[in-house]
Amino acid sequence: MIRDRGLQKWHGFFMPEHVTELNKIPDEMNKCEKPLIDEYQRVEFDERIAYAMEFNMPVRLTLWIGGHLKDTIGRVHYCDVVKQQLRIETLMHDFVRVNLSDVVGVEIMD
């Protein structure tokens, strides 16, 4: 019976730089362009956020971060108009700051 290294001898052909670049490929393929938000949608988002703040209702914010869409669920704790940020209290009772320019969708949860 021949005892060799099997597949281990083929793993030496990949340099660490190649492995990191190969791992980036699926991430790059899932990126999307930022959706265009017009003024009417922005006003609607502001109204939904204000309504959720007034009645302490949870919201689902769809955020565009680095080419990917990410959902954040929580209650709007504070809206900073000067910094253009929202402070969200998540379901795990953590506070997250969200830039208003990253918000591409607002949905009030029941």
C-alpha cells in the first residue's frame, strides 16, 4: 500500500494572498448599488420614524452599508438632527447609531 500525503500536497500551491483574494470574490459578487431615494420617500421615512418614536413602536430599518443591504430591528430612541443620525434600541437592549443617509427603507412593525 502506498502511503502519500493525499490532498495535503496540493494545498501548498496557494499563496496566502491568493487565498484572501479568493475569499473576497463571493462578497464582491453580492454587492448592490445604493437605491435612489427621492424626496417623497425621504419625507415618508421621516413620518414613519416620528410615528414610531411617538407611540414607542418597533421599526425595521433597511440600511445600505458598503454595498450590502442590512436590516436592523428596534425602537427609535433618539433622532439627532444636527448629526443626521438615529439612535436605535435593538431587541437585545443595545444602542446602535444609524446615519440617515444609509436608510433605504423604514417599516413599522406591529
